Amino acid sequence: MSTSEIKTVVEGMLQPYLDEHGFELVDIEYVKEGGSWFLRVFADKEGGIDIDECGKISEYLSEQLDQNDPISDAYFLEVSSPGAERPLKKADDVRAAVGEYVFFTTYEPIGKTKEFEGWLRSFDGEEVVIEVGRKKHTIPYTKVSSARLAIQF
């Protein structure tokens, strides 16, 4: 099974549990690091998620994975919060982050740069506007390669 297929299968197993308990699936990663495979699930909820809740999600998913056995490789399962620099994976995530301090990268330079860190001023589904210092940058959403919340220092 490909990495994207594994992520899809895991999401299908996990989403009903998350919905039932008021959690949001932020991201799933299936990556190889230093010779070992890691299945990482990032979940959140209104007001934040704690370690006990991550543990319950992990127990549930572990049982589902044992029953269905969709992954042939040995792997480590990790369930955690997305943290302060939460990734903005979906358009709805970006929409919810309007007014927040963010870090965006683009596939190609826009105005000679591919990195934008500043205040997300708007998102209409087609373009994001990020204010960096006193300048506003309008970026086509199709050109965004990654986006996350950022910590302002």
C-alpha cells in the first residue's frame, strides 16, 4: 500500500471515533526516519487536547490497526497535539486562521520570495493576504506549498 493509501485507510478507521468524542483530525503522517517507520496522528479540539486524550485516541487506533492490519511494515504509532505551530492543511484551516500570525511557503517565488511570515489578513478561498511588516502580499492559494501558525518573537 502506498503512503497516501495508508493515510486514507487510517483516517477512515479513526474519523468516527474523533467525531464521536469532539476531536478534529489535523494531519496523518506515515514516514520513514532513520530506518524506522512512524505513523503519526495529530489531533486537536476546541480548547486544546491533553496527553490523556492523546492516549485514548492511540489506544482506539491501535486496536483498529491490530484488527484490520493495513500496514505490512513494522512501525511506531504516535498520537499528539499539532502544537503551537499547527499546520494549516485544508482551506477550512486557513479560513479559521484569519487574524493569526502565520508562516506560508509557495511553490514558486511571488515578488522574489517563497516565504511569508506575518499576519493572515484574509482568505477568500482563492487568495490569501498576508501582512508582513507594513506590506500586504496577495498569494494565490494554488501556489501555497505549506502553511502553519507561527510564533511571533
